[in-house]
Amino acid sequence: MSINNGIVPDQLKIAKVVLIYKKSDKKLACNYRPISLLSIFDKLLKKIMKSRLYSYLESNNIFFDYQFGFRHNHSTTLALIVAVDKLYENLDKSIRLLVFI
């Protein structure tokens, strides 16, 4: 029903927060990191929705050509290869480049 109606039940939005000790003085609150533990149903719903949304964006060619993050077969290595290829392409055309490193 959540998938069809787009409504997530309030019970699935509740998380149990657990504090994880990081370092130093155990008496100081800043030395703990909060972790939210969600319902398994919430996690499943999110995975289903992510899969459907990704499929829709991919099948309708909505992704930007140079969107490399969070896509299948679009690694950071491929992003670097495309960037270097564009640099060489512009150098071949004698176009001045401003590169920040």
C-alpha cells in the first residue's frame, strides 16, 4: 500500500537511537556517536523504492550524462577517464584550460 499510495506509516518512521562510544572521557556526551536502528520493513521499503526510482530514471534516460555517483557501471575511475579525455580534447584544439588541483 505504501508503494501505491506514496504514504509511509508513522510506525515505520520510528527509530531506536543507540549511542556508540568513540574515544576519551566516557562522561562527556561529545565522545559518543548516535546510531539510528530502523525497522527491517522500513529498510525493505526504501530498497524497493530506490530500485523502482532508479529503473524509472534509467529507462526514461533522465540521468545527466556525466552523473557518475550512485549509478551502476559509472565509477569514479570512469569519471576521471572522461575528465582527462576532455582535457586532451581541448588541448588538441589549442583551447586554454584552467585547472585547479
